[in-house]
Amino acid sequence: MTTIAPAASEAPARAPSHGAVLIILSVAAFMASLDLFIVNVAFPDIAEEFHHASLGDVSWILNGYAVLYAALLVPLGRLADRYGRLAGFLTGLFVFTAASAACALSQDLWTLVAFRGVQAIGAAALTPASLGLLLAATAPERRVRAVRSWAAVGTLAAAAGPVVGGLLVQASWRWVFLVNVPVGLVGLVLARRYVPDSRDLTVTRVPDMLGALLVAIGIGAVALGLVKGPEWGWSSTGVLASFAVAVVALAWFWARSAVHPRPVVELALLRVRAFAWANLTAVLFSATFGAGLLAAVLWLQQVWQWSALQTGLAIAPGPLMVPVFTYVAQRLSGRVPAGVLTAIGSTLFGLGTLMVASNVGLHPSYAADFLPGWLVGGVGVGFAFPTIISAATADLPPQRTATGSAIVTMARQIGLVLGVATLVAILGTPHGYRAVHDAFEHAWWAMAVMAVVAAAAALGMTPRRPRL
């Protein structure tokens, strides 16, 4: 059952309906999810415009965003709880919208990466604030349904994202970012007028911002070492230094979290068996998913030479499986343990990946070679992702549910970073069709192995008591 801590509320300029508040705040879930899918589809066009930048360099468009989003999600959410969630939501939405415009105007790759980082800061502020505002504005008996509706909008964006991205890239990859501007501006106006403010009266201390910085440095350094390994050499000073920085930063973060009164990750929560295993599963499965999505886009556009629109249409059937099988998983959740459902989903994703790896060749044969495996993978995502999120907080105390949800979201983002970086490291810079095919095949096999490991980890995340 979803709960919230004692809160103070302030009426908006106009008395809102619950439906209006839900729609306005769902902008957060929609924009964040849509951004992931449409940016993936734009990858090859961005690389081509910026003097054929390497895949490793372009990967920072995704990884820079995910690293900062993961590191700042929890502390910025707590700042919003303390000082006012509406202010946090409006500030985050403004920053995200302005940074989106700046991304569209960027004239070089690293300027684009920098503004993607600013975008991530905005997303990390608006996402938890939007959920907190929704819970505070919703009657207790309607909160579970409201949260499901809020999350479902993100799923809808995932299904529509590839097609929308393909359409936008037909004009220019810059429209992938510009599309956020009108949505963000409308959201700012409506939220200011209709959404009631609230804050958590139990939050009195400033969160650990240094801890958030250490997470960003540590995960970013791991990603840097992975993507530069093929270019610099795995035993080079730069790669070894990157991994050393990662070890020091993450060890410091762990030690700091053990003593800080408001850590980014409350280590005591990791003593809850289901929560700890769910976070590990979230990292592993998200890594597989992130790598699989980008690999599919790169194969379709760079090997089969399909346009962005063709790629978007080809990718869309997989995400369309997610809401269908999310519903199936919910129907089965009363009879099948959460860990088993997630293990089935992860195994299916790995199986779909192997089907693609075994079938695709030089000549495009979408319906026979690519689509079957992609659909199986989409079914797996529908079983796995929602179950991980719901099971993670089932054994937590009610007052820690919101914090636990934020930490699981953070784990998912870390997994995406590691997955994309690992894919880049495996692909390298092969020349010739046979070398390219072999590189993708190695990457798909690595993803399948990771999916099996995620399935094994998932078996440990079944809550000890049923979720109410």
C-alpha cells in the first residue's frame, strides 16, 4: 500500500479536480520516458552531424544524463519534500524545458552532452516532486490507482517514443529535444494554476549532496573506463585511472552513507532481503535492457541502413508488448511469486536477444529475423520491470516506501549507464560486415548472459509478506 508522511498543503490559484492534477503531474513520467526512446533513435544522426563522432563519445548523450539523474534523484526529491514540492516540480520542469531548447541549439557534441546533464538535473527534481504532489493531493483510498495511472503514462511514452522519434528525426535530430519545449511550457502554466503544494513535515535536514556527487563520479568513471577501453587500451593509464577513481569514489560514498543522517541510500534498507535483491535485479536487468535497445537501433540504422522513421516503426512493437504483459503480470501476481515473475521476464528478454542474434543477417528480413525475438523481449520487459518496482518496497516500513521507490529508480538508471557503456566496449570500432556482425553477436550473447544472471538474482526478491 502506498503511503505518505505527514504533510502540509497549500491551495493552488484555482480549485483543481483530481483528474486535472493527475494529468498535469503525469507530464513528468511522460517526458522522462519519451526522452529515453526518442534520443536512442536519433543516435546515428547526431553522430553524423558532429563529424562522425565515435560511438563511445556519442554514448555520453545517454550516459551523462543517466548518471546525473541517478545521483540526484533522491537528494533533490528530499529537498522538494522539505522546502515545497510544487516549487521543486516547477523548478525541475523549467530547467528540463530550458535545457531541452539548449540541446536543440547545440553546435558541438560536448555542448550537447553538457546540456543533457542540465536536462537530467531538471528531470531528477521534477520526477519525485510530481509523485509526492500527486500522493498529497489524492484521497488515501485512491492513491494506489493514481500511482498506477501516473506510471502507466510512462509506459505509453515508451510505446510511442520510437515512432515519435523517427518522425521527428526525419526533419532533424534537433526536434527530438525541441518537442519537450511546448509540453514543458504548458505544464509550467497548468501546474502553477491547478496543482496544490505540499511538503513533508518530517524532513528537517538537508540531504547528502556530497554523497550524490560521489555517486556521479563513481558511476561516470566506470562508464568512462568501459567506453574508452577499446580506444585507449584496457591496460592504459587512462582506463586504469578511471577504474581507480570509481573504486575510491564509490567506497567513500558507501562509508559516508553509513554515518550521514540523510544519505542518498539508507544502508539499513538494504538489510531488507526483498529490497536488496530487487535493487540488484534492477541494475542487472536495466543494463541488459539499455544495451538491447541501443543495439537494436544501431543494427537497424547502421547495418541495415534503415531511416530513423523505419527504425522507430520497427522498434515500436516491442514496447507495445509492455503494457499488455504488465497487465498479465499483475493478474498473475496473486498466484506467482514476484521473484519468479521477474525471473521469467528476464529469461524471456535474454531468449529474445538470442533469437535476434541467431537470425539477423546482412539482408534485411524484419518479419522473419528481427521481429519474433524483439516481441519476446518486449514480453519479458512487461513481466520484469513493473514487478521489480512493486516488489522492492513491499517489505519496507510504510514511511520508507517513497524513499525505497526512489532508490530502485536510481538503481535502474545506474544499470542503463553500465549497459550502454558495456555495449560500446564490446562493439568497439569494427570494419567490414563480418567484423560488425561478429561484434553485435558478441554483444547480444553478453546481454543474454546478463539477463540470465538477472533472472537468478530475481529469485531472491520475493517479499516475505503479501503486498496489501
